[in-house]
Amino acid sequence: LPHCAHASCPVAHLCVSVSAMGKIPKKKSKRILIKDQNKIARKVRQHHKKQRREAKKNPNKFKPKDPGIPNSWPFKQELLAEMEQGREEERTMHERARAYKEVLRLRAASQKIAKQVRSGPSAKQVAAASDVSTLSEAHVLLLCVDARDPPAGRCAELEQRFLQGAGGANSLIVLLNRAHLVPPENLAAWLDALRSAGVAAAPFCTTVDESARASSRSKQKALKAVGATEVCELLGQLALAEGAVPHADLLKVAVVGATGLHVEGVLQCLQLRLKKKCTARGHVTLLERAVVLEPRLGAGALPDGNTTAGVLTFGTRPSRKATDLVQLAADLLARCCDRLALMRHYAIAKFDSASDFLAQLAKALELPAADGSGASDPALAALAFLEQWRLGRVAYCTRPPAAPKKAAAPKGGKKGATKSVAVELPASVELTLSVYTEQANTDLAQYFATAAEKEAAAGEGAHLVLAPSECGIGCELVAALEEHSEKKSLRRVKHAAAVDTMEQD
């Protein structure tokens, strides 16, 4: 500051002191570097982490110490006694809670054990055990197959296992169900082929009377069966035959068939027919449970080894994600014996391959194109093709096997002489031939034709002829039946050994 020029100024001494100090120093900034800030934050985190770790190791170290009650506090003894009583009540409460939890644990464990004891096998295991007991008790096995493709519904393992039981006295009768859906010539050819192979075969069909079903609530009254009288007659003669029933008064009959063949309906129709006057009444009893065979499934939820039979015979809907629909349609197309009939049925031109057929079928059915393009979707065409066959909208039948040729004349014999070989047929086949006479077959053919008029699928033009299935079905019931037979034989051996021991004593 400049020196004050006035000597008489009252603040002259202040001016002199300020001028003597010089410049005023600037205030120091509190800002620090970023690296120093991060360093401090890291150190703080490490310190807090160390404190948490030590608090876990020594929980009592960081607890605030109780300063206690000063001696000058009034009524100190009464306060200490009250605090001790509160701690005792808290300990008692914790012990009661611990005991209550233990009681709940023991109760839950006992309930679980009781539930395991009460709950027997599952419903599937009970059904399997019931099927095994039904087959083990039966003397005659009525195997229901589809008349349109009889080999598809047969189970060779089950037939062989059943015929070997009970000293070989069991009988097998193949019931050609849905016989009204095939031409009479084809049905007669299949019956002759099965009987020539030593298998008793009988035609059968079940229909539903819609008028009776509308007027009555009972489904049994609406069921109408064609061929039930002849089947009951055959069972009655088989029951009266010598040696048919080894250790029982009644002939026990089990009705067996694959899923989708309406085995329960067949059993109900036969039960209703047995209540009326017939040869089998009083000599034959039908086991109450119909055994439904579940085919061993392969890829795409279809029967293993015979995928087309799952669609045609059992009515299985193939999954579009699980199987190749185009390949399944090609397999079905390969079974068609007459392609001209197939072309007339779908009104398409001649085709060279399965892909060409699916392309023409998509155009004939006016199916949408794939992804909005002009090309047809082969998977969609294959699905529509399979659905028509699965729903029974296509009338078809399978080609029966050729009749066996007669033996030629031996060399060196007389001219025109032939060697006749007598083939011994089972008793069930001979009884079948005696029951199904020419007149009975004629009457059944008329009844089947009447029933076929009510079916839409049977009246849509000519039947398409397919090659028969090369194999039947496989099921898990055969293994269970063998295990049951082994256990039964083991019990018989133990019983015989116990009887021998008692006789020796």
C-alpha cells in the first residue's frame, strides 16, 4: 500500500503495518491425485475385509463389553436377579423349540414309513400283475387282430409262451376283428391261410347301433357283434372236448389284443352273448379283464420294427418332430401292391418315386406351399397322406399268403399217382372247420356286408391291396409271464420237497 501522506490520519499506523507484511499467501488446495484416491479406497477395503475376517474367527472379540452395573446403583441385587431370570426363560424357550422340531422330524419320518408301507405297487405294476395272472389262469387265448392286416397284431413270443404252458393243453384262437372292412374273398383267403398253418381263426366285428345308443345310456346295449354266436359255439365245443380242461370244470378264456383294436368291446359282446342260451353257457367263463398289449415302441412313438402298422392298425399318430414323415410315407407307399388303384383313388398321374407322389398329392389336396414359396412341402403332404390312412378314410386290405403247393408224384411210381401227406391239425382247428360250415360262412358274409354299408371307409371305391406286415409286435408282458411261471414252478418244487420230507418223517 502506498504510505499515507496525512500525518494526522487516525489509521496511519495500520497502513504502516500492512505495508510491512508484503503479499498475502494463497490458501492451499485440498485436491489430491486420482491415484492417491484409489489407493486410499483400496486400503479402506482391505481394512474392512480384515475386520470381517477377524470377526468371523473371533465373534466375541468385537462385541462391546458389558460395563456392568455400578455399585452405587440402587436396588442392584434385585436388578441382577431379574436379568438372570430373563436369561433362564430364554434358555427354556430355546430348549422347547428344539424339542418341538425334533418331534416334528420324528413324526414326518414315521408318516413317510407308514405311507411306504400302505402304498403298494403303482397302477401300472398292478395292471401288469393282473394281466400276468389272467394269462396264467386261461386255457384258451382269444387273440384279436385286425382283419385288414392280421400279421401286424400277432405276438409270436406270447403265442409260443402261452401254448407251452399247462402241459401244452392251451389253445389259441385268432379273432379277425373288423372283418366287415375287407372284401369277402380276402377274408376267406386269410382264414384258409391261418387254418392251413395250424392256427384256429374266426371272423368277428363289432359295431355301434347309434339309435340304441341315443335312446339308452348303456354302451353295452348299443354294441352289436357279428360272429359272436359262432365264437361262443366254438368255445362250447372246445370246452366239451376231451382233455381241453385238465384241472377245472369251466374253460377259462382270456381276450387279448394290441392297443387300438377295441379289445374291451369284444369282451363285452362275448359276455352279453354268453348270458343267452348257447352251447358254451355253463361250460365257459370269460375272464373279467381284457389284456391290452402295449407294443414295444421305437423311434417316433411307433412300434419297433413295423412302423407302418402303428399308423394303419393301431391308429398311432406319428409325431412330426420325432420321426421322418417322408420316410414313413415312403414305407407305406412301398407296401402298395397296385399303384394304378392308388393313382385312381387320389386322381393323380403316374409317379416314379415317393417324392414325386407326395408332390402330386400336395397339388391334388391343394396343400399350402413351404415357407410361402411355390414348392410343395413334402412333410405336410406325407402327414396328410398318413392321416387319411390312420383315420380309416382309405379302404385297404393285405394280400394273403399263397396257398401251399401239393406234393408231386414220386419218381418211379404209377402214372397219375400222388403221395398224400396227412397233416395233423390241432383240435381247435378241426372244431373251427366243423363250426364254420359253408352255410355259416354265407350267413356271416351277408351280415358283414350289412355292417360294411354303415362304414364310410368300406364304401369308398375298391380296396387298395397292401403287402402284409413282415413281423408282429413285441411286448414286455412275455418276460413278466416267464418270471411268473418260474416262480410258480419253484413253489411247486418246494411244496413237493416239503411233502416228501413229511412222508419220510
